[in-house]
Amino acid sequence: VHAPRIAEAPLQLEARLPEFNRFGATFYGYYGPSATSFGEVRKYQEYGLDLDYAVIKGGSVYVGWRSIKEGLASGNDLDVDQGAHIGFRLKF
């Protein structure tokens, strides 16, 4: 019996408090199995948590933490990135 393959499994949860609607928190995660990978990469996973402040409608500055890993054909997992990050996010 083979497990069903999925193209990608994205997940994103965003929360804002009504009284402080300019402040927000976002948790996200992505998983890509071998069917969507190429080369030596057999799987991809990324997850993170961001805290943001909306400076304009549809735009916010954020600080967060993320982890990006790849599973290689050799059977080893590679930590591509892990740690804090900052940025500006536009949503449209």
C-alpha cells in the first residue's frame, strides 16, 4: 500500500486582537514531498512564527523565527536556514 502523494501542504494561521489590530502574529508551515522536489532534494519543509506591526493598509514590518530543511537523496537532512529574520510584508 502506497501513501497518497500531495503536491504541497501549506498552512498559515494569522491572529489580530480587535483592540490592537495593528499588531499581529502569524504561524506558517510548508511541506513538499519528493513529487514536488527536484535534483538531490527529496522533501522540503519550512515553518516559522512572525510578530508584525501594520504600518500601512496591507503592509507590515515583522520580526520572526523560521526553520527551512531539505531531505536529500543520500538520506541526510540539510538545515538550509534556521534563526531570526526581519522584513516588510505587502499583501494585495
